[in-house]
Amino acid sequence: MKTRKQVLAEFQRMQNQLFGKFGYGAIEVRAYDQGNGYWSVTILVTRLNDETKKHDVWESVEWRNYGERLHGEDVEAENEAKLAEFKEKFNLK
């Protein structure tokens, strides 16, 4: 199972690969630690909405870890599948 540090490093690498690909957009990585074993890392790709002049989330993917007792191989596989889909969409390594 991947650690929070590993997932965060992977998401930051993706952020660097995406940087500069979107005009008027932002790529943001967020890390959350609840303190009881639950943590998550999210990458958000936003685009400027011409009508509202605000950034709207265009695409995102989140990796969740539910702690030792609740996090299993099925959750890890689901995380991997969502991440693979996101990487494929943006042609990331």
C-alpha cells in the first residue's frame, strides 16, 4: 500500500507535468490528514469560466486512505484505477 508521502510526491510530479498546458487555468495539489489514520491527496485542474470570471474545477482525482482497519486492497485498487484514468486522459507518466 502506498504511503501518504508517496502519493503526495506522485501527485506533485503530475502537477509539474501539467504546468503550462492550460492557459488561464490552475493545477492544485491538496493534502488532508484527519489525524486518525484517514488521509487524502487530491489534484484539481481548473479553468477560467468566461461567464463568471472564476475558476471552476474541470478535472480532479482523489486518493483516499481510510486507516489501517478500514483500508484494504479493494480501496487501493479503486484508487489506482481512478489515478490511471486521470493519467491517461492527460497523457501523464
